[in-house]
Amino acid sequence: MTSAVGLTIEEATGAFIVSAALITLVGFSGWFERAMDRIPVAIASGMRRLAPRYGVIAALAVGVAMAAGQGLLRVDETRPALAAPVWVTPRFSAGALIGVALPLFIVTMASQNVPGVAVIRGEREGAANPRYVVSTPPTRARSRSSGWTATTRRGRSARRARR
């Protein structure tokens, strides 16, 4: 985050705490649910369409390539070591709240929570006509660990799905 440049670790910690508190408040208050009612599931689900499986890996690869291309990747200066926890007392400042906490809150809600809720809602709407059905065998054949044997495609027998 370019807005975090010049902030102390204490100010950044305070901004992250405020962002987490806002996310929690919006989640528990029902505001997010009411906002999601106004966004069609198809639009919210479309946010996950562009290579969702490899998005993080692609972003990492691009970032490493850019850092290497600019001469900012200094692998020879790194040494493997175990991390040790260090207490950081948060400090709250207006600059950190406006420059880090609010943008982080907005980005998190838009990029993580909206698509996640859209997927859950899409699955809930399809519950009347499920794509997958969980089947259980007779009691004497149940697995001792969980009692569930398989998730089978609708229309296929559990016996065929186990092959």
C-alpha cells in the first residue's frame, strides 16, 4: 500500500485494527447483507471468473518479476531464520485511518467478501436442485470416523461414484 509509506509499524497496526473492527461491525450489523441484496448474484459471482485458482500465484510471479527487473530483489542479503513474536502497541492517527484503514476496508469488502457471499448465495439458490448429493450407507457399513462415505454426482449411484 503506497499510503502506508512513512507510517510507523504502530500506526499501521492501529489502521489494521480499525479496518478489522469496521469489517466486523458491518458483518454483524446486517448492513453488508442489505447491500448484497442489491447486487445481482451473477454480477457478484463474475468477480471470481478471471483465473481465481491461480490469481495469487500470478500476482506473486508478476511482483517478483517486477522487483527483479528493477533490481529490487536482493536474494543474497536474505538469511533464513525463525520468526520471533514481538509486541506492537497500536497507535491511531488520522493519516493512517484515512490512508490505510478505509482503503483496506473497502478493498477487503469488495474483493473478498462480495464474491464469497455470492458463491454462498449461488449455492443456496441451487439447493432445491443440488448438483451434488451426500449419501450415507446403511448403519452397519458406516465409516467409523465420520459416518459419511461419499459425495456423489446427482443421478449417479454411490456405488459407481466410489470406483
